[in-house]
Amino acid sequence: MKPALELTSVPPWTVTPTLPDADLSGSAWTVVAIGEEAGAVVDTWCVQITAARPNAQVTVHHVGDASAAVAAVDADLTHARVGWRLMVAGPAHECLQVRAHAVRCEVADDEMTFATTEVEQRTVLCVHCDERTGVTAPLEDTIVCNGCERNLLVYYHVSRRQGAHLGFMVDAERPVATA
């Protein structure tokens, strides 16, 4: 039986592609597009922000991956003041990595907005060996860990600080066959 998603730590935007409106509550924005598909989302957000606040300070970054997005966020965080907002669009697994970095930098949830262009790819963190495995898999699927080769259940849990879905050995209660 599947749990109600709102009762889990899995953000809804990691399961269904989303396009929320721009957060207009800020006074300065860092807007990040990860990948080409995210460009249209960022353009929409910028139009919304400038329509509501014509003199808004909006810094836009078009990047290729989460590492470049994290670097852009770090650069902008050094100048951030009260009212700064982070808005990120891109594949969910990349957005989770940026979110985890922002959380570790003490950016509050209500200061961040995410839009996802793709939700099939996941990064699964193995609780047994701490290896990260990138896969195309739905929640509740079983994958093989790249590190310890255990069969992992992709569980309804996302680590806010690790930016990954939790995976644990699906058949742990079964005895290990010996030769």
C-alpha cells in the first residue's frame, strides 16, 4: 500500500513535473535553469517577477548540471540579504542536489521554489554502503546498488541534506544462500 505522498519526505515536484508561479514575496532573486528545457520555465518566472516588481533584482543562471547550479547559488549567496529568493528549474534529481546544498547553507524552505522538467531519473542513496546510484526508476521499484550490489527498494523518503532518495535492502529478512 502506497503512503499518502504528503505524509512522506518526498517533495511532490520529484514525482510529477511542476511549474509553480514565481515567488513574488522577495526583494532579490537567484533564478537557475538546469538544462535547456528549464529555460522556458525561467523565462516565465522572470516575466512574472518583473511584471509585479519592475525594478526587481533578478540574477539568472543557465547551467548544464547541479554542480554548476550549486556554484551559481554559492556566488549569489555571498551577496544575499533579507528578501533573497532561490528559484530553480530542471530535472528533479538535479533540483534535489541544489536544494540539499541550499539547506546545508541554511536557506529556508519558504525561500526556495522548484519547477521540475523531468522526474523519472533518481539518485538513490544506499543506507548500507553510502553509495549513490543514478537510475531511471519509480518509487517502490527495486534497483541494484552500484556499491554493494544489494537489491535496494527505492523508498518514500528523500534526505533533505543528501538530496537523494533512500534505498535499503529489499530482501534483508531472507537468509543468505550459502554454497
